[in-house]
Amino acid sequence: MKPYEFIKCYQNDANILLPKILEQISDIFAFIYIDPFGLGNPAIQYNTIKKVLERSFTELFIHFSWEGISRMAGHLKNVDHDDLKKRERARNVVKSLDSYMTNKWRQIEEKGFHPIQRRKEYIKLYETILRQYYNDVQYIEIPIGSRKPSYYLFYTTRNKTGNKIMKGILDKHKRMGSLPLDSFV
């Protein structure tokens, strides 16, 4: 076996492709990374992520763009807009967010939090969603140590050893401090 030949990367609509892949590897450990860049087009749905979360033998690493969520959430104010195009667009965006984060994100928007508090609330909500399935949930801001992170990486596992290893990796990088994103390229 060549090094890393067991790794496969897929690029397509995760809502269609990921359930099929999970069926093929139902009894095999999987480390799954999901990067819903800008929530994608089409957006990755909560039901798709839920299929990963409910699966045994899985660790999940997921890119969480709180800014993308926040931008999309701004459409909530237009769901009853007089302009038909704005109203339809807003309703589609809100539907995508509901399918990604459940409709609990609306409460965050309705409270009108300051951006820093809103970011904290979105992180807390997402962590709560993941903890319904996994006891061990960790996340880190990117850039690491930034006061204004661009996004977060969430890691979930049911494996105590995997959790301990990832905690060590994240702690090491947190101690290194903030680095610009281009330093990783």
C-alpha cells in the first residue's frame, strides 16, 4: 500500500455524495473534513451533517464560517420585503441557514447582539448542536489567537485518545500565537 492511498477527497454536492460514501464505509473508521465554503451552493444541510454525527467510528473536522453565517443571517430582515426578488432571495437564504444550523440562529439575530457577542453566540450554538452527538468538541479560531477570526475549525470525536491527541495539537498551536493565514501557504 502506497502512503496515503487510503485518503480520498471529493468535491461535489455533499448533500448527495456524502450519504452515499458513508453507506460504502459503514463499518470503517472515517475522519471527515467538511468545508462548506460560504455554506456552498447548494448549502450543506444540517441533515447531511447529522448523518455524519450519528455515525459510529467517526471524527469530524468542520470549517465554521461565523462571518458567512452572520452575512447570511442579515437576510432575515427581508423575508417580508415588498420587493419580490429580495423577499424570495431572503427566504431562500433563511431556509438554507435553518437547514444548516436549525432555526435557533434566528434568536441570536433577533436579540441584536454587538458583533463580538453575536460571534460568541453563534459559536456557542454550533458547539451545542455538535454536543448533542459528541461529548468531545473542541474548536479553534483561525487565525489562531486572533481577536477577529475569519472562521473556526471544530473537531468532534467519541474517541478519548483522538480527543487527547487533537487537544495537544490545538494547545501547541495556541501557544505559538497568532500567525497570518498566508504563513501556512
